[in-house]
Amino acid sequence: MKDQFDAGVVTELDLLQADILLTSTQASIPNLKGVLFIYRNALAVLLGMLPRKIEPLLPGNGKISRISADSPEEAP
């Protein structure tokens, strides 16, 4: 988005709003990881398994995919 700003395609307001959104999203990651941990453990209890034993059963092997902030069109 910085390149778009430099080219005059977007305004400074757009750039600042995108930066705020990015910062806010990054700040929510630790909380989301905690929630994921809690739900993963709850699922393990419901299945009568150890949490590490359910990891191979989860889509993406329990990992959260990453996308580049510069390429949002690559989002799943």
C-alpha cells in the first residue's frame, strides 16, 4: 500500500487506516492463539485423547497459515 501511496493512488488516510488495521490484527494474535489452545484441549478431552495426539487430525496440522501483508489477494 505504501507503493500505492507513493504513486498517488491512495490517500494518506487510506495508508494510516491500513496501518492501524494491521497493528490491531497483529495485537489480536496472542489472544487468538490462547483461544485456539483452549479449544484444542477441549476437543482432546471430548475425544478422550491427549492434545498432542489430535494435532495430526486437524486440518493444516493445527497451524495457522500466514499471508503477506503486501499480497492480500493470496488469502485463502
